[in-house]
Amino acid sequence: MKQTSGHILKSFATVFTVAILFMSCGDDYQRVGEEAVKPLFPQGVAQNFTLTYTETVEAMSTQDSASSRVVAVLRSPLSEDFDNQRFKFRTFPKGLQVDFYDEKNQKSVIVADYGIVYSQTNLIDLQGNVVIESHDGKKLETDQLYFDRKNNWIFTEAAFKYTNPEDGTVMDGEGMDFNKDFTFFKAHKTYGLMTIKEE
């Protein structure tokens, strides 16, 4: 009997010692930098898709029917939807092309290597070989461009090249902002060739 209770006591002491060892091996390491970032997973992924934005010409009530017009067509090989996050956004990691149509159905095109649409702020961030070509031949090239959808305002702080074939202008610079129709254009710092016509 004494041997059995001694054996039980040794077993209990062993289990207790191992439990204390495991409990003392806590992870107190403070994660910083990239290892502190929690991985994000999209709630949806779409491949090789086309999204068409339309609007009605006139306001409608619940029982009305009216014709609509195409405002924009977005094409991308891949889109990842992160609307499941606290700050909602959608990414286009393999690039995108957006065709915009004005009231006269004239098309302007935006192309970029990467894009992020922030749903809550209505801000679009385009990155990598961003090119805008307007229906009248004006062309803007830059590495990064932001589009504020709510105010129809486009801006960048990156270097850019703006070509206007109407007046033979090629302008290089850094930082600019303008409206989506190119009717108002403000460059922050410019250099390059510019032809000015006298009246």
C-alpha cells in the first residue's frame, strides 16, 4: 500500500511540475512591424469581370420607369472585396481600366496597374503607370493618382506628364489637381515645353 501511495505521489508531483513548466512558457514577445499586422482576407474575389455604372436621366419615384445612360465601365482581371473590414475597401491588384462617358456619350479612359476603392470615403487610389486619355486627345501620365468621386476631383503629388494636342503643349511637373472634364487644371510645380497663343 505504501508503495502505491508513494507511486501516486510521485506521479502527481511529476504532472504538477510539467504543468508549471508549460504555464511558465508564456509568450510575452511584443510583435512589431510587419509581424504585428493581422492578415486580411477578402469576403469576395471576382476574376475577369466587367462592371457597368448607369444613371437615369431624370429622377424617378417608386412606380416610374425611365431610360438610363452608361456613366462608366470598369474592367479588371481581379478584384478583392474587403467590405468585411471596419474600414471598407476594394482592391484591383492586377490592374484596371475604366471607361468614362460624358453627357454627349464621349469616352475617356483611365488605365492603372493597381487600384484601391475606399467605399466609405468615395476615394479611389490608382497606382503604377496611370494614364488618362480624354475624348479630345488630352493625355495625363503619372505613377499615382487620386480620384474623389464625391467632388469629381482628381489630384496627385507625384511627377506627371500632360500632353494637350489642341495647343501643342507638353507639360512635365510634380503635383496637380483638376476636375474630371479637364476644364479646370492647376499644376503645383511645372517644367517643360509650352506654346502660348497670342490673341
